[in-house]
Amino acid sequence: MEKEKKTTEEPKLEDIIAELKVMGVQLKDAFKTTVESEKAKKLRAQVADGFDTLTDAFDKFIKDAKSGQLEKDIKKGLCDSIKAINEKLKQYSEAKKEEEGEE
């Protein structure tokens, strides 16, 4: 008879609240993991784009050096590449600061 009583016993309010708290923590963790994962993918793509820009600039630099327009193209290509890298580094730093602020 005691076994039947335990299975049909109504849950206490404290038990329900405790389970809701656990569920809240698990939902928060799942959401945070998903968001961070998407941020990481976007950030990696942005950094890769920055390196592609740098690679393109170096290729152009080599071609210009061979064609004789070295000085003019060096200045422009180098400046553009540095700006692109600085922008990607700024985005990376801001994303990291946001992540640290969330923790």
C-alpha cells in the first residue's frame, strides 16, 4: 500500500520550483553554447577574410614590383591591408570583451 501512495503522491511546490530552476540553468547553458558557437564561426570567417585580403595585397605587391610600379602600389596595398587587419583585430577584441562580460 505504501508503494501505491508514493506513486500517486502529489509533488510538493518546492520540488516543482527546484526542477524549474534546474531547467532554467540547463536552458541558459544550451543557449549560451549555441550563441558562442555561432559567434566563433562568424569570427573565424572574418579573420579568414582578413588574411585573404592580406594575401591578395601581397600578390599584387609582387606583381607591381615586377612591373616597376612598386613604390606607388606598395604604399596603397600595405595601407589597405593594415587597415583590414586592424578592423578584424578590433572586431575580434570586441567579441572577446563581450564574451567576458557575459561570464
